[in-house]
Amino acid sequence: VPGVVNLCVLVVFSMSIWAVTGISMYRGLLGYCDGIPPGMYDKFGDRYSLDRDVCNGTFFDEDGCEVEREWIYPSQNFDNFYRAMMTLFEVATLEMWPSIYDSACDGVSYEKHPIRNHVPYRTSLFFVSYIFFMSFLIFNLFVGVVVTRFRESD
């Protein structure tokens, strides 16, 4: 059990470093205007064209229903430490991480509309280094500690 506890402390400490880095790089950048969907009237819809201050009013969707525009922050974001840790945990499990990566690549500045692949190099370095470190090294160490403890108990 002490080996597992030490490894858990290492994992949380490592994730905290990336969480603080992610907050400093991506806080408030993952928001977008949820309005006209891509492809309805143009290639990208409102997501890539409206800033928060003009993301208001209504539009008619494909079914002819009137829908209110709103500024959305996805649940996977780096706006606070808790959300950053949860987002990084999801990335470490390799579930849906490409959508988080794409949102981070598109971020421009606080409450401004995203631009496709605005900062791909910085974002690639952040996510690839994190995935390599957490998914391949730390989680394999965790499995190794559990297997070692299981063998010692026999």
C-alpha cells in the first residue's frame, strides 16, 4: 500500500503542474458562441465568427424553431484548478482528448471567437508531452506497483 500511495501522490503532483500550466495558457480561451451550426449557412457557423459581446439574439435552426444564441464554455476547460485537473484526467485516459486539443488549438483570447488552428505548436507540445508522461509512464508505473504488491502478497 505505501508504494501505491507514493505513486498516487506523484500522479497528483504531476497533474497539478500541468493543470497550473494549462490554466496559465488556456484560461477562458475555450469558449465559443453556440448559435448557427456549421454548414447551415456557411462553413463554420457562429462558433468561429461571433465574439461574446455580439453573441446574442436568435436564429432559426434546421427545423424552423427559434433558438437563442449563447456563449458556451465546454465542461472540459482550464478555467479553474478543479476543471483543469478533471480535463487532464480525461486526456490521460485518452478519451475524447482530440476534441479538447482542437478547442485549445482554436483559442485566441478571452471572450473572443476561436480561429481554427490558431496556436497548434504550443498546444501540441503541451498535450503530447502530457499524454506521453501521464499515459505511458505514470499509469504503467501504477500498474507495475499493483502487480508487484500482488505478487508479494502470495
